[in-house]
Amino acid sequence: MQDKYTFEYATIRIVPKVEREEFFNVGVIVFSKKKKYLGIKYHICPDKWKAFCTDVDIKKYQAYLEAWELVCKGTPAGGRIGAMELSDRFRWLTACRSTIIQSSKTHPGLCEDPASVLEDIFNKNVL
């Protein structure tokens, strides 16, 4: 167990009509403090999009998710939040919000490689 590191993850959801509380999963965020890792992976399935929301442009949501990715990467393009510490960026991205893009509660686990965990959770929860 000494080769295992703690990690946390949250599922990213799109909630096209917040008042209806319907959502579908589009991505995953994984954070490991010990491994100094913060990763995000997302994909908006056009068929799911059409089933949930035909009156809003999918490109707008794609742009929002790209901004989340910039925050994860910690680049200057991520703005003030992108300049924060790794753990603070993860907490900001996974904070409870009532907007069109939300995240689930965070879930903990143990892993050897957080990047492979990101892939695995993405494949199970999104695809």
C-alpha cells in the first residue's frame, strides 16, 4: 500500500435547465495532492445534448469546459483562479453551484497513477 496515493475526483455535469434538475455527465476532474496532479477530461456527446437541450448552442458549453481546463492546467490563460494553488483550483472547480455546469460531490480513493484513474473514471461515468 506504500505505492498508493490518495486522490479525489468529481464528475462534471451539464444541467441545461437548472430548474428541472436534469443533468448528464460530460467529464471528470481528478486531484492528488501527493502526486501534485490535477487533471480534467470531458466530452459532450451530441446525441445526449439533443435529447436534453435543443435550444442552446453546444459551442458555448464547450467554451466553458475549455475554461475549466485552463484553470486545471494553471496557465496564465486560466486567470486568477488558474494562478491559485493546485488544491485551491480543485476546490474551486468542485464547489457546489447552481449553474449550467456543475460537479458532483468529491469522492476519495487510492491509486498509483492519477492520470490512469482519470481515464478509468471518465470511461465509466461519461462514455
